[in-house]
Amino acid sequence: MKLISARFKNIRLLRDIFIEFSLDEIKKLTVIRAENGTGKTTAMMGLIWGLYGSKLVKEKLYPLSLFEEGVREIPIEVQINFETEEVVTRQGKTVVNEKVYQLRRKCTEFVSGDGLTFKRSSDDVSLFENTTEGFKPVIQSDIDLIIERALPVNLKDIYFTDGDKALTFIESTASGSEKRLRVQKAIESLLSMKDLEALISNLKSVKHSFLKNIDKSDYAQKLVEVEEKIQSNEDWISSNEEELKEFLTDKNSLAESISKVKKGIEEQLKLGNKEALSNEINVLLKQQKNDNAMKENSISSLCGLLNSKDIASCLIHRKILPATELLKKMKARDNFPKQFIPVLNDILAREKCLCGADLSVKSKEGKEKRDYIHGVIDDSREVDLLNNRASSLYFSSADYTPQDGGWNKKYASATEIYFNSDINLRSSSDTLKKKQAMVDEINDDLLIKLRDQEKILEQKLREINNSITINQDEISRRKESNSYLKKDAEIFSSKLNKNNTAGGKHRLAEALTTIYENVFEKIKTTELQKVSLEMNRIFLSMIGADSGIDPKGMIRRAELSSDFDIRVFGPNGQPLNPDTELNGASRRAISLSFILALTKVSNVSATNIIDTPLGMTSGLVKSSLLENMIKEGTQVVMFLTFDEIKGVEPLLDKYAGKSRTLSFSGHYPKMLKNKPENYGVTNICECSHREFCQVCERTDQKNLVARVM
């Protein structure tokens, strides 16, 4: 899929904006030059709403300026022209057809009298195919299918990228489990294996249904009880993993809102003589962030130590010592591993016993001996079960042998780091409170309002963080419980009477479920490895590394672990912490290389739309990062600020097939030089990264050429 053009009407600042995109195979980059606050993010949101509708964009679309004019009903529309390749099989031959469509999505938002709430009408969506006879409408039932084939909704977050949000995969403020969940979610979205997941789910339902028909004698009742516990845990885990994803989405949304409020506070503080106070608070906030990150990392280390087998070994070693000694004696007597029943069943399959006695079903003596052996089998079931468990305990007891002082030293070190970081955090927090108290004394209504909003949002964020922690802990606990329950179910299932047909069907369903789960995990592992290799290749190219040939190079490789961790390694395989040991440019490069690797492995040819991709970068890394993003993409659209453009103009000359500039009229006169015709709107002009005109000329621009109007 490639974008041809897009028109936005009444999408926030974009009252009536038309953008054309480059379709050139060589100059495949479209540059949209725009400063912060001019509508870059709004344009991305408008494209997402145009393609997928209100199910993915819940927040208001209408511009605040229209509401201020007293308008209560605001018509909103996005029109997107795109081309796509559709594969069709005719008479055994595969044909690829190139088609051009025009998508139109409309709605009306009704604003309340106080402007605080709104209601949105249902989306009115239509699709037209460009034919030799002009644009012809596509039937309503096919619209979603065509859009899904062109750009699957599960890949939305991969092809629409916010350069700053991309850092969420490695950001230091998120816990390790949160970052792993984000990476895992992106990988699973890439796979799009809904059919296989649905098949596994159906097999589990079929397996569970057989339990109702199992004869409740023998070990069946125990099997039913264990399976019901397993099913209950799986249902709970599935439901709460979805809830966890919603919590993480809400957390990101709150973090964005807090960031916007803080920026508003910062702007207020910079007025007049408040600038010095603003600078002091910013320094304290950075210090507090660093102290908090160190404290969180030490807490994670302590939690890991307190949840490790090492502490269990230290605590229970003396208590279980008599039991382990007994197990060793049993092992020495060759008590296990040993199971009677398989041996006796093997004897019954013969005509004669190993001792030569008659076991024929035709003779009286043989029948008596066979009945006796059957009795021994029934009597041995409990013994076999106990023997099996004793054997498992013996072979796992080595895991609980304490190491020489290792756990104590690690705990002491982590505790020291925690207390030191906590002292530093409290000190910086106290100082910050004093500075903020000085701000609160300022008689500024807007500042007070923003402070109140900040407190409310941060309280909500704390509540969500608590919910996330509780949810993750319970999910882990239930998964661990299921791993033990499944072992018991396996034992009970193997003990079922062979004549129990429902039990046989249950075992078959269990075997099929295991097979398909293994296949699913194998495919996930394979795709994970593909993404890992692509990410490493793109990342090393972006940062100018040479795969470890240069002995002075700090970064040698990057990978995705089987636990969905993004890892970076230095010389001699030394692991580097992406949160703290990579500079801003490298952190952005590893995040973007992960996203670009997903686009390569997905085999979906679509437009990469990236907002502020070059923030925190400069020099050769900035140029390399830009060139690699263009090289790896099919069609690339970049929203770039003036600062991002500085230093990469030659590359934009080489690769930019289309260039446009967005300017917000509200930036006059502080940033815009010329008085705009209308206030509160974003205007667009055809100026490239090297030009300016009456609309976009800025007060601080240099080395730009006036464009002939």
C-alpha cells in the first residue's frame, strides 16, 4: 500500500489541509516540515481515523477554535487516496493487480454548551475504486476487507510511528515486565496468527468437554478437579492479560497528559522573571528521575533475589535435610526411578511369566495367575504414584542446595544501593517540593489550574501503576500454579482405566493441544529470531558500527531475547543497559531499528509514517539513521522539525520526492514573521526544507532561500 494524497477537514488545527505524497521509487521520501504544535501528531491521528475509524480514535477530533466561535455541530472529514497490490488467482494462475482507491470517512461531533463534553455521530465511510470509467463505489461489505488487506489494523502501531513513543520499548521509567509486554505485543501483532490461536482455544474447549463424560471412578475424579482448576486459571489469565494491556494503554495516555500539563507549567514559569525558577525545577526533575530509576532498578534486583531459588535454598535447607538424606538412601537402594505397573502390564502381554509359569488365558492356572497380577496392579497404583513423586523430589533436590554466601552478598549490595538512592530521592523530592511551593505562591490562575490537573493525573497514574503491579503478580502466580497442576493432570490421565473411552478422547485432545501449542511457540520463536537478526543489522548500520571488527567500538550487536527483552552488547559480549548506557541517538536508533525490523519481517509493503524520528540525534548518527530509514522503507513519510532538518539537507535533496511545510498561525509574532490571514489554524505551503515563503517565514530561520510565489 502507498499513500497518494490526503485531505483533512476540521481535524483539530487542520481546518482544510491537502497533502500529496511521493510515489517515486528512488525519491520515495515525503518531508513534512513542521515545528512542535503545528499539527504533526494530528495529521497522523487523522490518517489513522480515516483508515480505521472511531474504534481506534476515541478522543475529540474537532478544533477548539471552532467551539470558541460558538459552533456546536462540527462536520469532520478525512479523504485518503491510496494504491495497493491485490493478488488474484485465476485458472490456477496468480495475478497481481494494482488498484487505486479513494477512501472518505465523515462524522459530526456535537459539543456541549460548556465545551467540556462531546458526542460523535456514527462514522460514514465510503470507498471508491479508480477505473477506466472513473471512480466507482465499492460495496459497503467489502470496504473493511480491502483496507485490512492493504494495511492490517494489527500493524497500525508499526507503520504509524511517533519517534518519541518508540522509546517506550526501552524507556527507563517502565518496568522490565512492561517493556517485555510491549515488545511481545508488537511481535504477536506481526505474526497475526489468529486462526492458529483460535484452533488451540477450541481444542482446549473440546478437551474440557470430554471431562463431563469421563467415568468418575478410578483417577478420573481427581483429573476432573485438576483440569477445572487449570481451566479456571487460564480463563482468569486470558481476561486479566487483556485488562493489563488496557492498563498499559491508560498509563501511556496519562503519561502523555502529564507531560502536556508539565509543558504548560513550564511555559508559565518562563514568563518574565520566573525563568530562573523554571530552570531550577527542570534540573531537580531530571535528578529526581535519575534517583527514582536507580531506586526502581534496585527494587527489581531485590525482588529478583527474594523470588529466587537461592533464598529458598538458604531458608529451607536445614528443614529438608532429613528428607534429602532419606531420598539419597532410597536412591542407593535403587528404589527409583521404578514403576511396577508398566512391568506387570508387559508380563500380562506374554503367554508365560519370566519365571516360566503359565499365563495363558485358556488354562485354569494361567487365569488364576493373571487375576492375581491384575490385583497387584490395582494395589500398586498408589505406590507407583508416590514412587513417581519421590523420584521427582530426589532429582530436583539439587536445585535447593545453597551456594557459598552468594545470595547474602548480592542482597547486601542491592540493599545498599536501594538505601542510598532512597536517601537521594527524598532529598531531591524535598527540594523540589520547596521550589514548587514557591511557584504555588505565585498569583496565577492558569498556573494553579495546571498544578491541580497535574496532581489529579499523577494520583491516577499511581493507582494504575498499583493495578498493573497487582495484576502482573497474580498472572505470574496463576501461571506457576498451572505448571504444577498440568503435571498432576498428566499423572492422573495416565492412570485412567483403559476402557474409559472419554478419558482416551481427553488424552487425544490434550496431545493435539500440546502439538499445536508447540507449533505456535516454534513459529513465534522463528519469527522472533528473524526480527532479532533484522534489528541487529539495521541498528549497527544506523549507528555506523561494523559488527565488532573495530576493537574500539563500544556497541557490537543487539538482539531480542526469548523473553522479549531488547539487549545490546559491547566488546567481549559485555551486556549494555539500553536505559542508562546508550546515548540518546543510540537509544532512538535501537527503538526505530526494532520497528523497521518488524516491517521487514511482516512482508507487508506499506507506508512508514514517522513523527520526529531524528530527535536527540546529530552528526553522522543522525545522517545514518535517516538514510537507513529511507533505505529500509517502501514509501516513507517524515514529519521533521527545523532542528531535525539541520545537517541532513543533502540527504533530503537526494531522497525527498515531495516536500511541504506546516505553519500554525497562533505562532505569530513570536515564531512566525508575517501576520497570518486567519488565527487558530494550520496552513500549508509547498516550501521544501531549503525554502520559505510569506506563509512559513520564521523569525529565527537561517540559510533558507525565499521561494518565488
